[in-house]
Amino acid sequence: MIRVAICSEDEQTRLMLRAMTDRLGDRLGVPCLETKQLASLAALEDHLKAVRSGLVDIVVLHLPDGIPEGTDVADVAAELGEDRLVIVSPNRLDAAAAYSLRASFLLDPIDPVYFVRVMRRMFDLVKEKHKKRVVVKSKNGIDSLSYDNILFVETGRNGVVVHLADEQTVALRSSLQALFDGIKSDPRFVKAGSSFVLNLDNVRSFGAGSVIFSGGEAIIIPVRSRRPIRDAFDAYQTIVLDEGAFLSNSSK
């Protein structure tokens, strides 16, 4: 199931976007649940916990006056991550801003053809991400952890502790290297010394010797690993942007 939340102050726009999303879901054979119609950007920010916990996959954000200055749209985009936010605006200049935020852009009034093109691509990306999971044996039995939901992994007393985006943790009887070996083929994961494995998709910013994740959780990175981690993050951002440009061009 792919879950979509629609945010617009205009009720008619919300209903139209919901109807278009549901029709596309039916066409593609994708059960699409619009989880909540949100009336403002503030309501969207309040709803981000549901996004981080995996209750929402895609957010469609309608901004009838364009992306306003001094708002937290950039923070919202960072929380959501790549290819999970669609910005709908009548201002053509917002297309460049949306691209810099790793979001998709639709010009308002919405052309149904472009809406289908953007949403179909996002549906495909979400479905592909849903497939990427690691199966682990924890104290509670067998767990299947979504790559998207992993913030970071740290060395624990008798194994490792996986920190998840929904503020949960999973303790595993495994070495950090063994777990990393199972997921390192995915470019979003990088090892920081012998203490941490980070999910670069969920890194929000860097502090003085620290990494801050979506949701605000922060960890201190060993001194020797700080520059390599920052370099890995910058390189990964380049990969993500290049892939986004390719997907955008190939869908035209």
C-alpha cells in the first residue's frame, strides 16, 4: 500500500488532488490510501511524525501563493526525504526551489498529464524502496526492518542497537561489521569507524562533530571519521541529484 497525504488550505483543491490520486492508484492497481487532508503547512509539520514512522509515503503540498519566504518548507522536505514531497505552486520559479529541496514540482493549475507522470514515478520509487528490507534476528524473534526506517546503528553491549525513525530501537546479537556487510551494497549506508553505521538518506544536518538525523536525534562521530562521513554524504547527495535529473528527463 502506498499512502498519500494532501496538504492544501483550499478544500476544493484537496478533493481534486485526492480524486486524481485515487484514480491513478486504481489505474495502476495500487491501493492508495489518502491518510489525511491537511489544511495548512503548520498541520503538515505536526504530521511529520507519521511520515517518519512510515504511516505516510508521499505528501502533496499545495502552495497557492508560491513557496513563502521564512517558512519551514525546507525543513519539511528534509524530514520527508527524497521523492516523497510534491510541491504544487503557480510560480514557475518555484520549480528550481523544489529541485534543490529534492522534491517534485507541479505548476498550478495542475495539468492532469503531468500529475500522472510525476505521481507514477513517485509510486514506482516508493514501491522499490518498500522492497529494500533487512531481515534480522532480535530478542523478540525475527524482524524485517525497512532500509528507509533505519537512522543509524551503533555498537552495543552484546551486539548492536538499530535506531529507527519512529523512535524505536532494536537490539541485535550481531557485530557491526556483519550487519554492515548485509546492507553496504545500498549506497545510503556508510560505516563510521567501529561504532556506527549511518543511513545518509536520513541525515538532516551536521553539527560540531555531530550528525543530526531526521527527527532531531544526534550522535557524536569519532574525530577520525568526521571528514570521511561528510565527504561520503556530499558524494551521496551528488548521486541522488544525478539520479533525480535522469528520472526527470527520462519521464518526459
